Amino acid sequence: MLAHGMAMVVEGDFEWDAAKAAANIAKHGVSFFEAATVCADPFAVYPDDGSGAGVLVVIGMSLRERVLYVVHVQRVSAIESSAPAGRAGRAKVYETGGSV
């Protein structure tokens, strides 16, 4: 799929720019396909990023059993970034039963 001249990948309810997805793998070692699986974690948390700009932040376990911090921009329905959550973030989320 092409959107605004960029190749877009669509997976279920998510879509993303193919070039940005490749850059995210190179930078963080996380595919956007894996990032999308975080939303299936029943213990995932959705902290308010405070922007009020249609940004959804999710911290949860991926299907590869890695705790990820995922930023999803709802206005364009595209995953913008994903990286492994730091130790402090993982501990905070999973020790408090999912509340941040």
C-alpha cells in the first residue's frame, strides 16, 4: 500500500511506513510487527503521555516475551516507535500489577 508516496505495511488494525519500520529495527532491534503484539498483553499499561495529540503509549509484553514501550499515533493509525523498556520501567509495570 502507498500512502503519501511511502510504502505502508498493514497488519491487522495497524499500519506503518516500511522505511521507518526498517530504521526502528536497526536502531532498537524491534520490528513494528512485534510492537503491535504488545496490545494483546492483558497486563499492558497505557500511561497518559500528556500530549492530548492522539498518541497512545503502551508498555507491555510482546509475543516474543520482551517488555516493550510502544508509541502509536492514532490520527494516522501508524506505529511511530518501539524500543525495549528499560529495567526500571519493566519492574514498575510488572511489580505494580500493571499500574504506572
